[in-house]
Amino acid sequence: MEKFRQIWKAREVRNSILFVLAMLFIYRLAAHVPIPGIDTSVLKDFFSSNEMFGFLNLLSGGGMENFSIVMLGVAPYITSSIIFQLLAMIVPSLEEMNKEEAGRQKINMWSRWMTVPLAVIQGFSMIKLIQSNSQGQMAISGFSLMVAILTITAGTIFVMWLGELISEKKIGNGVSFMIFAGIVSGLPGGIAKLFSTFDVSTVWTILALAVVAILTVIGVVIINEGQRNIPVQYARQIHGSRAFGGASSHLPLRVNMAGVMPIIFAMSILSFPQLVASFFLKAKTHALQRIAEIVTSALNHQLFYGIIYFILVFLFTYFYTEVIFHPKQISENLQKQGGFIPGIRPGKHTTDYLSSTSNKVIFGGALSLSILAVMPLFIQTASNMSYIRIGGTSIIIVVSVVIETVKQIEAQLSMREYDIMK
């Protein structure tokens, strides 16, 4: 309650939170505005029975199930960001640009531009795919298809803009907030469905799911809060008769620097081959149809899916940490400020030490996050509750977003108190 009082008294923090809530309200409102000329009544059962589309519906915050103007959500923007972040690690010129603030802003601008054609392609593919899987119940004319694609693309850019407005308030990542809003909005309906279909024979399964959910929450909190403190000593400097510096501090290396992004990236990558394969299931070419059947069958197999999901989360944890953590830049900043790590020479030795230490710390975080991501699959394998896979991922996303938001709000409150003291 004391924190709530501090937040309400801090005008900037209070206004930021109210602004974010307003943006989320607008997003949820848009998720219920259907695309003109589309009959959405035939889609409810389709999305509830298809797991892959269920995840895509999760990314869009329920907008896809309603065939709304924001049906793609942040999926095209996430895909665009992954592409440019991968290119920044491969192309030397982009790698140099990514080291500077101006360069990162330009890469972000290119990511936004690339979101437009990706939204057009994904929108067209999604409509055709749903048409082919809805057994002709959803018929769209040529003109209506063009209007639908333009509306979907505009909706995607609108959601991307809302996400960036949220990120500017510095109380959380806008993309994560959008997905978080979609998950939380579906919670009341999920609980209602659980009670309406309750059966005494599923009591142990539900209890096992509850235990897994609690363990997942605890695990996510431990991983997000865990960090290794590297001691930093600042050299004493003498100016005239006064001495400055000489203080001791520490550099915190978080166990999970990447937050929830590896989970989102992994699920986005996994949904892509399923989406493409579903598109070719009814292809006239026998070879294409056979390949699509093999891919769909493989990704629907629990063990295979779990192994691929585990590997992707593990790799993306390292990948995203590489994007946001720059040992060379930290080493240079320490040297400029007269700081050094005891026993480690400044410069290249400090950079190598930070890289080596962060890789060791991240290994534990990546392994733990991967285990938490696939843990709900074990319950799903032993039961017929097909929505648990998404449920486990949802718990990780929700808890991670809440923890990150709380930390950023506390950081803003601390900065405000520091400014007042000055």
C-alpha cells in the first residue's frame, strides 16, 4: 500500500501508468472491431479446436478469433525485429550501426518499414488459410479481400505504434504489454470454461496443472531476480587538496537478461512452419502436400515439439542477450569513469572477462527458462487438456511482464526521490 501511495503521489509515474492503461484499453477495444464484410460467427469453434491458431490468437490478444482489425497483433513486428537482429549479428555494417544509438534508431526504423510488407503477406496468407480450413463457410470476394488486407495492415501498424508509445513511458516493453493484455483478457473466459466442463475424473489433472503453474511462477521469479554481482573499484583521484573517487561498487549480471523475449521469439518461429504447412495441406502437387503433412505431424508430436521448443528458447536467450548486453561498451565506460574490476586489467581483458562471466551466468538462466517453458508439456502428455501448452507459456509471459514492470516503476520512483534530494 505504501508503494501505491508513492506511485499516486509521483505525478510522472502516475500519468505514465494511466497512459499505458488507456493504450491497453484502446487495443482491447480494437480487438473487438471486426473487419468489414467478414462473417465471424463461423470462426469461434475453428480457433478453439486448432492449437496453432490458438497461439496466433494469443499473440493478437484475441483479435484473430474475432477477425478484428488488429487480428495479426504484433506478430509481423516481432518477425521483422528478429530478421534485423539476426542481420545485425551477420552483416558487419549493421553490426557497427547497432553499437551506436543513432544506428540502433535507424535499424528500428527499417524494422517498422519491413513490418508493412510482412503484414500484407501474413494477412493474405492467414485469410486464405482460414478459408481453406473453414470448409467454405467463410467466403470472401476479391474486393472484400483487398479491403481486408489493407485493414489488417493498417491495424498492425496501429498496434505497433501503440506498443512504441507504451515503451516510451519506460514502465515496460510495449510488445510484451500487448501480449500480456491478450492473455489476461482471456483469463475470465478460461476459468469459466474450466468450471463449465468440470468432471470429477479430471480433478488430479487440474491439481497437477495448479502445482505446475505455482512452480512456474516461483521459477520465473527466481530466474528474473537472480544476478551475479561483479565487484568494481573506482580509482582515487586528487584535485588540489581534495580527493575524489576510491569507492567500491558492483556490476550486476542478471541470470535472465533477455526477459520474456526468448519465449515470444521461439513461439513465433515455431508457429511459422506450422502456418506454411497448413497452407499447403490441400495443395494439388502431391510432393508439397506430403511435405506439409510430415511437417504438421512432426510439430504436433509432443516429444518432437518439446525438444525443438526447448532448443529454440535456449538459443534465443543467448541471442537476445547478445543484442542487449555489450561487454566492450561496458568495459570502455568503466575505463572512462576510472573504474576497474579487481584482478582484471582494463580494456580487452575486462571485455573478455565480462563476456566469459556473462556466458556462464546466462547458461543457467537459459537452461532454467527452457525447462520452465517445456514443463507444462509433461502434464499435457498425460492428459487430454490441449490448451495447457499455451497456458504454460502464458504464465511465463504474464509473470515476467509483471516483474519487469514493477522493477521499472520502482526505478522511476528511486530516480524521483534522488532528484528531490538533490
